[in-house]
Amino acid sequence: MKLSEAILGPDGAAQRRAVAKAITLLESTRPDHRTRADDLLTALLPHTGNSFRLGISGVPGVGKSTFIEALGLKLIAQGHRVAVLAIDPSSSLSGGSILGDKTRMEHLSVHPQAYIRPSPASGTLGGVAARTREAMLVCEAAGYDIVIVETVGVGQSEIAVAGMTDMFVLLQLPNAGDDLQAIKKGVMELADLVAINKVDIDRDAAMRAEAQITSALRILGQHGRPDHAHHDESLWHPQVLALSALTGDGVAAFWQAVTRFRELQQASGRLAARRRHQALAWMWERIESGLRQAFREHPGVRSLLPQLTREVEQGRVAASTAARQLLSVSACHPGLEPGSTAASAPCHPGLEPGSTKTSEDMDPGSSPG
Ligand SMILES: Nc1nc2c(ncn2[C@@H]2O[C@H](COP(=O)(O)OP(=O)(O)OP(=O)(O)O)[C@@H](O)[C@H]2O)c(=O)[nH]1
Ligand SMILES: [Mg+2]
């Protein structure tokens, strides 16, 4: 049976194996795998888009895994199927996977209605994020109607997660309000909802944090997101609530808020607009990443780069001049000899009308077959 048929087929062990296999295929960088992965995505795409995509971020130890376990089990009890995917910014630095711990989702990870996938153990953040995006589509096609994307709140990973989900939730510790400076402003601006976890430890601190973050969000709204400044009942305004992932206190209220968010976003057309915007941003992100890779692999660039790097470092060539030379070399035929005059007399990237050269001659990315 084809992989796509097994994914679109009935849920059970065979589907689960197919989903895992598909995601492994998506994670592969081999060109022939990439072609198969693209075919698979094309086959699955008509069956995607029906789930709710929830992004969850927070500093290490804030309780993300504990919270997702509590929320996931609750949603499954209501008849949902839940997929959890991780974007791990540390994987690109250390090759390790700090989100690889399934241990704290011990019940969810073995539940037949849940699927948990840690992020690949290596790759750039952009690469990991791209694969998570695609894995999300596989899970949707398999009928997981709630897809949770989890990330540790370090680096740029929150932006990646907010950029692929319908709703972005920031988990905070109860003492967060005491030190608002510690909360990255940019992340706060991304949050559709801030949840203060571990309210069981210190309810007073959590309430203080709730009040402080609420007013911080309001100020941000007045400056950053003008539509949030004026209260309009038909639009969602970022909210703050306190909960305990450990006791389950506040988890139901959390889901009520998510449901309300989803209803309002759907009714106002913002859900669809956000997804359209995300899909195009993703396309451009992939184009830029592909161009960058093709550039670095171009023989002309590879032969010139070391020398120009030195010259720029030593101040003998202006950075912008070097960049222009490399770009013009990369636009030429890839078979240029090192030491040819390309650098001093850059070829023109545009073809003359009536030239006998085909675009294939000019395109370093195209290969026969
Ligand atoms: N008291 C209390 N402890 C909690 C709560 N939520 C999580 N914890 C504890 O906090 C610790 C960290 O929880 P995790 O769920 O592993 O946190 P995480 O955000 O997934 O951490 P990383 O995966 O390292 O980023 C664990 O010991 C949990 O038992 C809570 O609501 N109350
Ligand atoms: Mg965790």
C-alpha cells in the first residue's frame, strides 16, 4: 500500500507506522527522498487544514511537557486525537534533543489517540522548523485534529512556532510578574495567550503576575498591535490566565479560552488570513534557504570564497564589493574554471534575446532527470 493511502486510512497501528515513516522521509535530506516527500505532501495536502494548530513555548522547566500531558489527555477524553511535535532550538547547536524526553508525557506518549514526535536531532533551526511544519501536515492528514507544536523559549524558535500555528501560547512561571524585564518583549507580542503555570506553588505570586502581565499586554497592544488597543468584542484580545499543569487546576478554563479564540478567529476571517500569510511566508523562507544553499554549493563561489573572505577580513576589499562579485559568479555557468576572469569581469546573469543558451545552462540547480 502507498504511504499516503496508509496515512489517510483508518487509525491504528498501520497508520501510526505510516505517519512515522512519512515524517522520517520528510526529515531526510537526500534529493531522491525530497522528491518523494514532495509527492507525498501533494497527495496529502487536500486532506490537511482541518485541525487546530496550537503553539506552546516557555523557558526550560516551566512545565510545558507536564501541561501538554494534562491537556492532551483531557482532549482525548473529549474525543479528540492529539499530535505533539517539537521544535528544539538546541538541536542545531548541540546535536542533542532536549525535547526528546517523552518521560514526562508518560501516559500521552503511549495513548493510541496521541502521536508524539520529538524534533530531529540535528539541522539548522530553519530546517527543523520546516520539517516540523511538514510533519504537521502529515498528522492532519492522518486525522489528528489537535496539533500541538512545542518549543523551548530560547533563541528564535518562538517566532518559528508562532509562524506555523493558529494560536501561540506562552507559559510563564508564577514569579514572572516580579521580573517583567526577563520576558522578552518580542515573544510577549507574539502571544495570543499567556498561561502562568504552577499556580499551586504560590497563588499570590501567580495572581500578581497575572495582573502585571495583563497590563503589560495592554500597553503592548496600544503600541504594537493597534487593533488590540480598542476593545472590540468580536475580536480576540491576548489574555492571561493562571493554571497548574500538575493538579489540572485551570486546564479546563485554558481550553475554554482556546475554543473562544478559535471561534472568534474563524468568524472574523483571521484564522484563514493567518494561514494564508503563513503559507506564503513559508514558501519564501524555503526559496531563500534553497538559494542560499545553491549559492554556497556553486563551484565558482566555492573557489572564490576563501580568497575574498580573507580580503574582506583584511580590509582590502569592501564587503559589499565582495558580495557583488560572489553573487555575479553564482549567476554564471557553474562550470567556470577557478582563476578565470569571472571575478574581475563578472558575466551578465541575464541572457541576450535570441541567445542559444537555454535556461538549463544557467541554472545551477537543475539537473537532468
Ligand atoms: N508544582 C508544580 N510543578 C510543576 C507544574 N508543572 C510542572 N511542574 C514540575 O516542573 C518540572 C518541569 O516540568 P516539565 O513539564 O518537564 O517542564 P518543561 O517546560 O517541559 O521543561 P523542558 O522540557 O526542560 O523545557 C517538573 O518537575 C514538573 O513536575 C505545576 O503546575 N505545579
Ligand atoms: Mg519538556
